[in-house]
Amino acid sequence: MARRDPAEMPSQRVITSGLARFGVWGTTLLASWMLALLVLQVLFGRQLERIQTLQLGRDLALNVRLTELTLERYPPALISELTGLELLVSQQPSRPTKETQGMAQRRQELQQVLCSRLTHCPELRPAPNRSGTPEVWIELFSPLEPVWLRTPLPMARAWPPQPMLLLLALVSAVVITGVLYLLLDVARPLRKLEDAVSRVGEDNDRDPIPEQGAPEVRRISRRFNAMVRRLAEAQRERVTMLAGIAHDLRAPLTRLQFRLSMPELNADERTRCQSDLDALERITGQFLLYAGGGEREEYVVCPLDQWLAETVAGQPSNQLQLQLSSISARIRPIALGRAVSNLVDNAFSYGTTPVVVRLRKTGSEVAIEVWDQGQGIPSSDWERALQPFQRLDSARGRQGHCGLGLAIVNHVVRTHEGKINFRQGNGDPGRFGVIINLPRG
């Protein structure tokens, strides 16, 4: 048994999918055409009947007038033989056994047209149906004997429809199908894609968006899903790398702790080792915080004043001032607590006490502010301070930091759809502040 080339299978699926879509939209076009034709028949069928009746009345008025002029000099039989018109000399022409309401109405409308175009108003009577088309007798003005002219009375056709209606219905069907195509195969998949693009960065492990819609939209969706997969892989590699670095640092930390426990070290060496140990502990903690990120933590609604008081409870109370308003908001408490703790630690480490933590409303946002009385960061370095692994040694250089503190804060604030700002104050409540603005919702 011959094996099928795997490379041919995607192309065959594409062809099959294309044929199926062509069949669906072809059926939609046909159904739209029939629906538009039905609607146009209902809306404009009566108007077309009137137009046909008016045109027929104009032609018949000319024939009636010429025939009446000819009857003044020639007999009806000769006129009928020469012109092909069917003339009948009779007081009472034959009638059909039954006349429908539509035929009667059409006959009356034709009589009104003839009366408006002739000097006299001729009488119209129904004639027996011989060829499937309704016919009428038209009374001619003859000075010698009563003469009737027999003529067909075309009715509006239900099927096949008028060519004009067919063309209008086809144009309407193309427009309707095009609008449906844009709404279902272009606009709706693009809205899903737009929604997915707006959430890029929040959670890269979500399910890929379905590849639906027009071929161009499917290609864009396919490439977007590939991009999200690459971002997720990069995120996992970053977490793995940082976690590995933190894990590798644990081994020398353990050895340092063991050596510090040995009695051979003097006081100076023990102090230096303890300082190195604290620095490594701080670096390891920052790596772990930056690797964690807090994206998987659920949002909860909590009172921010109580949450902030608990978050900074471990700081010296005589060097920390709290100015908290009673506000509730929806946050990730653990991740945001780490960010605020980083800011407070930085204020104590690099600023001048007292440190002020303030919570207040600013319109539709909540502002969490951490102020100290130091010189702070120069405004030219504010943007660089938020980047990872950026140590501003000239302003805040201190051992045991790897430049991730403010990067962690910025990352957590962005996951809360907020923003972080720096501000130079005039001493009330501090000289340098870092402000976190969060939406209350």
C-alpha cells in the first residue's frame, strides 16, 4: 500500500477547507438572491404591473385610433385580413366562464389608460382565454355596426421574474453576502484577535485563538499564536534561568552559614562574612521575586488601608509614618505587597527617615505613595531606574543589590494596569517620593 506524503496533507486540507467555504458562501449568495427577489417582488411587483399597463395602454390607444379611422372606409373583415388584428362584429362578444380579481383589476386599469388617451372612453370586456394569456375585448367606435378588437392582456409574471427584478435581486444578494462575509469572516475574528492582542503580556499561557475567518485573518491569527508561543517559551526560559541562578546561589550561602558557625573566625571576619551573607540573601530574594512576577495570583477586593498597615508592620514604627485613607480596591495582595515592601526598603536603605507611606484617592485611581527625606534619584535617571539590572551607584549604590528592586515594582504595577511615577517634593510629606497609581476597578 502506497504511503501518502505528509507534506501533501496540509495542502489537501487547505483545498478541502477552501471548497467547503466556497460552497457555504455560494449557498449563502443563492439564498440571499432568492430572498431579495421575493422581497423585491412584494415591494415592486405592483409598480411594474402599472408600468406595463401604461405601456400597453399607449400601444393599444394608437391601434384603436388607427383602426377606428380605417373602419370609416373599409369593412372589418378586410382590415383584419390586412393588419392581422382580430376584429369581431357583434353586440355581445363571448365572455370567459370565470375572471379572477387580478385580471379584473388589470382590465380596469387598462381602461382608465385608454380613456385618458382617446377622445372617447371605450368599453373593455374579458375574453375567453385561448393561449394561457388573459385577453380582453375593446369596443371600437364604428358608425355602422358594433366592432370589438381582441387583444392579449399580459399579467405580471410570478415566475420567471422580470429581468429588472432579477438584476436588482442579484446586486442586493451580492451586497448582503459581502456584508455577512465582512461581519462573520473578517470583523468578528479581528475583534477576537484585537482582544487577544490587548491581553498579551498578562498571561502568555492561555489557549491560542481559533484560526477562523477569511484566509488573510487566519494567517494573521496563526502568526499571532506563534508569537504568543514564543513569548511563553521566553517567559519560561526567563523564569527557569532566574530560578537556576537563585538555586545556585543557595549553595555558597549554605557554606557561608556553616563557616560562620565555626569558632575559628574572629569578630571582624565574622562581621564581613555576615555582611556578604546578607548581600547574597538579598540578591537571591530579588531574583526569586522577579522570576515569580505574581501573574498567576488571583485578584481580590480588600481594604487598602488595613492591607498597607500589615505590609509595613515589620518596619521601625518610630521612623515610619502612615497617612492612610479608607479605600477598597481590587488587587493581587501578595505581589503588590512585595512591590510596596521593596519601595519601603529602598526608602529606609537609601533615603533619610522618617519614611511616609500615604494612601489617597486621585479621581478614578488610587495612589500609594512612599516618601523619604533624602535626595532621591536624579530625574534624568528615572526611566533607567525602572529597567532590570540597572544599579544607580552614584545615587544609591550599596552592596547586596542587583538592580531588580524597582524593576519588580514596575512589573507588578503593570500587571495591575497601573503606572509608577517619581516626584520631587518640598518636604511635605517628603523630599522624594515614588507613587503607584492603580485603577480602583
